[in-house]
Amino acid sequence: MFSLASRVAVITGGNGGIGLGIATGLAKAGAHVVIAARDAAKSESALRALSAIDLEAMAIQTDVTDEHAVTELVRQIERRHGRLDILVNNAGITIRAPAQDLSLAEWNDVICTNLSSTFLCARAAYPLMKRSGGKIINIGSMLSIFGASFSAAYGASKGGILQLTKSLAVAWAPDNIQVNAVLPGWIDTDLTRAGRTQIPGLHEQVLARTPAGRWGTPDDLEGVAVFLASAASNYITGAAIPVDGGFSSSI
């Protein structure tokens, strides 16, 4: 039920953090993994780690904010594998600043990288997935449902991902494509480590609010990704699943 043998999965931003954790989990379940990211050197490092699990793992240097680059990404996957079964839209950035201090260029950069790329990749993957069904997993955030004074653009992009997930789920259900979102809590990555230096008291606040009593790690995302990518979730679409140690259930 949870086997991904012979399935082909592309993970945007899959060369580090949550993306690499998900890529690792999918590879362990038998999927052939494609990492799509801008940093070629970082992708090669991730690929070396994945190759011990998936001999057919590959990395494609891609700017997921570029419509033509995304189209070419899907074409390369089709030429190599002839199919695309799983898309994980994980690529993302953040700029931590009060809304009044954000420039329009900074706002657009975050929205384009996080939200527009999710749309571009899903749209490009649709024709291949329509052939035999598929799974799209969009990576949201706690800020898909909560507000934060320091992340207006990031929160807007992640809230948009949640609504886009629901719209695509409804639109593509007749094509046997399930579209769901994962909402990570505070996961220990390079992105959040930077936040701990920028936001005084963040580490202590997270621990106090999280019933599990710890920050998450990228491998905490492996299980939910395998579930949503596998036949076990065939009747689940348009859902948003928190992976947050209880953060969203706590007051």
C-alpha cells in the first residue's frame, strides 16, 4: 500500500532541509527521485547521499520561477523516465521584516518563489499525470493558518498555497490526481536557524508552544510524504496536514 516502486518523483528545492528529508523518504519507499533546484553544487551533494538509496536519482538545475525552465524540467523527466507520478512543491524562501519595511521587489520575490512556482510546476506536470493519475504535495507552513509580524510576504505565499491546493484538488480529481498540502511546524533547517538569530526568543517560544517539546527535523516529514504519495491516500485530496509536534493544537 505504501510502496512507491517504479514511481517517479520530483522535489523542488529537494537539495536540503525539508525537501531533502522528503526526497529521502520517497527514495526509501522505492521512488526514483529527481531533485529540482538552482544550486547545482548543493544538489550534487544531496544526490550523493540519495544515490545510496536510489541508483536512478538525478538532479536537474532549475529555476522554478521561470516558466520555460519548469517546462524544460518536465520534458527532461519525460525523456528520462517517460512518466511523472509525484510532484512535491517545496522550493521556498523567506524575508523576515515588518511589512512596512518590505520593498515591492522583496514581496514579489517571495510570492514568486513560493506560490507562483507551485502553480507553474503543477500546471507543467498535469499533462503527464493525467495519463495515469498522480500525486501533488504542496509544502505550506504554520503560517498558512497563523499570522506572524515578521513574515507578511511568506505568510501570504503559504496561505495562497493552501487555497491553491484546494482549487487544484477539486479541478483535477476527475483525472485521478490527488493534491494535498503539508504544513510543517518549526523544523530545524538552515532557514529556521537563521530565524533564531534574527528573532529574539524564538527558540524558547517554539519549545513552550510545541507539546512535543522539541523542534522538528527534516526526517519527520518522511512518513507523511510517503503516505500522500502512495496508494494509501487515494481518497484524500484537498487536505492540509500539520506536521508540527502539536503546535497548531496548542494555546
